[in-house]
Amino acid sequence: MSDAPYILVVDDDLDVLDALRFMLEDEGYLVQTTEKGDYAESLRDGNGGLPDLILLDVLLSGKDGRTICRTLKSQDETRHIPIVMISAHPDAELSTKAVGADAFVAKPFSIDLILDTIAGLLRR
């Protein structure tokens, strides 16, 4: 079993999912991706483990990432998991803070910014 942090990435853009997965795996993280917001709310990986951090798109097909964030932050089992919300709409940042997101990164994002944000939250 690996000690590498497990990151769940939720975005309905498959190109974004692939780019983030490759970038994060290259940094040594264990990564699971999904375009389904419903999965993010149940969260369990194949082994029943919870992620160490979640990257969550604000606007998902048929689902609002802010609703998912609010739900996760309201549950005892998941409220400790840092959530980084991402969006192509920079004005979405305020609304992500209101639902409990730990950080916000606007798309398109720089690799260094997203990696620094993740590393900082995982060190807490």
C-alpha cells in the first residue's frame, strides 16, 4: 500500500481530467478521476478509502460542484477533506468560499499554481 496522497478529480471535461491526472501522477500522487458529480458525493474508492484532497469543478453537467462541496463539508466523515474548486469563471471564487471550499483556482490554471495549492493544503 502506498503512502502517496490520494486525490479525487471531478470535472466533466475529459481533457481537463486527463491533464490533471497526468500532472498529479507525475508528482507522485495517487489519482482517481470522474466526470460524474454523483460519484463525488459517495466518494469511496475501490478499496473503501476516502481521498486526501478533492479537485472539484464548479459547473458539472447536471450538477453544481458547490452543492457537492456544501454536502461534503456538512458531513462528519468528509468535512476534513480539503476541497479545491476549479472554474473557468473567475467570479465563481466568492461562491465557492461560501460553501466551504478550502481553495479556488481559475481555469486555465498554471501547473505550478495548482501543485502549490494542493501541496499547501495537504501539509495542513
